[in-house]
Amino acid sequence: DTEVTQTPKHLVMGMTNKKSLKCEQHMGHRAMYWYKQKAKKPPELMFVYSYEKLSINESVPSRFSPECPNSSLLNLHLHALQPEDSALYLCASSQALGNQPQHFGDGTRLSIL
Amino acid sequence: QQQVKQSPQSLIVQKGGISIINCAYENTAFDYFPWYQQFPGKGPALLIAIRPDVSEKKEGRFTISFNKSAKQFSLHIMDSQPGDSATYFCAAPNQAGTALIFGKGTTLSVSS
């Protein structure tokens, strides 16, 4: 079992739907990350939060909207997604920004119809 | 753009053999080099990591070798087992040190 919990594990949605992905960690980590991973590819960084503040946005389309309500939770709000957005969405956390071990959840498998 | 170049793309090893995966980096400011193991349907799991003040780190059957002058680091899996069959990613910090850049991955198959 991983220490970073992501829900739901699978999500199928239409292009007009609004949904949210959730991530939770209780390791006291102050940096949290969203990655996108396509099949047979490495994870690609989307967003980084440090102390609940958005630190990095890797030019992600606005149809993806991150939120960090507190130090343990990270959400990714989805709206008007495209079929090419189908992927595994991974959340990770680390003690702080910088050269720290990152711990990943098992991801949400997202399919856009 | 910063890169971490990983090879080979795929690797087939007999049970009991040694698996070797290599990575090369560009940015000399990098000072943390982790390896991740990913099984199908799971997230990447931190396997082992090294900082450049040492040339080698060993944890059980897994060893990282680090060559600072060549800007390369490698993962050695000794006595490879079928349960080691997975995708392995090397990574290094980005220039700002705020996130990880991953290599393209190596799919390892250990045949019994």
C-alpha cells in the first residue's frame, strides 16, 4: 500500500462533464505534485504545490484546475476534457521542494469518451 | 531543455542474471539521482537513490553506480528475479531543483 492515496482509481467521463481527482497524504509532506502519464511513457509534471501555494504550472491547459485545500490534500478539477487527456494521473508528495524523495500514489486512470 | 537519457529501452534477462540500466544527465547542478520501479496499474515506487558525494550505493540486490565525470549513473540488479519484471525510470532534479525529470524508462523482463 502506498502512503499517498488517490481517488477514484478509475474514471470515465464525457467531454462536457466536470469531475475532480483527489489525493491525500499523511506523511507531513509540504510539497505535492500532479503528473500525467501516458502508456509506455514517463510521468510528465503538471503542477507543483509548496506549502499549499502553487509553485509550478507546466503550461497546463486551463481545463485542468489544481487546488490544495490544506497540507494533506490535493485536488485536480477537470472540465471539458479532450480524448487526448486520457491517461494515468499521478499524485506525489515530498518533504519539501528540492532534491527530496518523491512518493507516488497509484494514480487515477482517466478515460475521456 | 534538460534531459535525462536512459538506455536500453527494453531488456530481457535470464533469472539469476544481472540487469544493468544506464542514465546520462546534462545539468551538473543535479545532486540527487533516484530510480523508480513501476508495475502495471501502479504508481512509480522509489527503489533507490544516490547523491554525488558517493560513487556507489547498495540496497539488497540493487546497486546504483555513479560516475560524476562522465555524468552517468546506472542501476544494477543482481540475481534478477521474475518479480523484478517492471518498468524502471531514472530521474534527476530540474534546473530549479523543484521537480523531477524522468528518463524514458526501461522495460525489464526476467525470464524463468
